[in-house]
Amino acid sequence: MGKCTEIQAHQLRNFKSLSKKALDKVVKTSEQLFLPKGSIVFEENQHLNRLYCIKEGACKFSTLDNLGQEHILRFLGEGEVMGKRSLVSNKGAKVSATTLTDTVLCSFDKNEILQNLKTNADFCNDLLNAFVEDISINEHTRIIFCTHNGIKKRLASLLLYLADKFGQEPNGKLFIRLKREDMAAVLGTSQEYVVNLLTYFKRKKLIKIERSEVFIVSKRGLNEMILKN
């Protein structure tokens, strides 16, 4: 799809700390990629030679346990950057990255990015701030999906989180369509139980479901469910 002339990487301030000359060199190494929903961007333990920025769409980070069960750790949206840790550590990726929707990515050559990290203190600081932001995001999601809460409360939290992070249409439909198996992987339960809980939420008029799409009817009701003892 050509080069990435418009960079959307808010975690790195859209590369604004680079000089025009340095930015031009980075853009020359760039590649804009279109990946359909369900595509693997990179796999756990894979050594990466590219840095990835989400221009359009959404992705998930996940790992597999010893039994081959997937555990979803994080959702990422437009402007977020993938592959930072592997970039600077020269180690394999700690997670797999998979597209949740049809997604457009910008990828950049690792060596060109590393060169700018070595010579540009401001760009290096941007990367450090991105790591700090990741820690804050991970801590926030751990609180939202705290395993001390029951699955029902955590599913309500997940729906509100998706609405807040990725947005909704005016009729309440979540912009991101998350598969039931992905919801189950986040919550550490079975797909069947998630389906039953969604049906329960629907009966309580907290959500609507049409052709597997979820519409939030009452954010207040979902919040009240989370706060119940």
C-alpha cells in the first residue's frame, strides 16, 4: 500500500521530535499494510525487525498458556504502537498481536528507529513515556477486570471499557465487534457462559444484540451492576 506519509503514533507524539531530514529517512523505510480481521501481525517469541503503529482499526495482545489456552492481555486502537519492547531489548515479542478488525498499520525499519533513539534525546524520551503509558494502561485494565470480581461484573466492565476506548455509534452499537470467544479469553471463562451472561444483560435491558453486534442500552445499569455487593 505504499509509504506512510501520515504517521499516527500518538504514543510517540507522531514522531514530531524528529527533524525533517530524520523523518524523511524513517518514512522511506516505512510500509503501509492492510490486514484483514483476524490476521496475525506478529507472534509470541518472534524477533521483530519492524515497529508497528495502528493507523486504522484495532488489535489485541495475547499469550498462550501451557495448555494452549489463549489469554487476552490488552486491546489496542488507533495511534498505539506495537513492538516497542522487542525493538529495544533485541528479544522476542512477549505477546502475539492479532487484528480485531480490518486494520491499516504503518511499519518502520527497526535499525532506522534505533538510530534516532541513539542520536535524539527527545525521541528517546518519547519512547520512555510510551513505556510508562503502557504500564498505566496495564494497571488500569487489571483493575477493571480484577479477578476478585465475579464474571458478571467483569463482563459489564469489559463492555463499558470497549465503549470508552473504541467508541459507539449514536444508536449505542459498539464500534468494535468482539467475538464471544475473545470475551471469554479476557474474562477467563467459557464462551457458553459469556453467551448466557449477554442474554441475561439483554433481558435486563442493559444491552441489545442484533446479528452478534452489541448495543449498550444503559451504561448506568452496567455501572450499577459493577458496584453491587
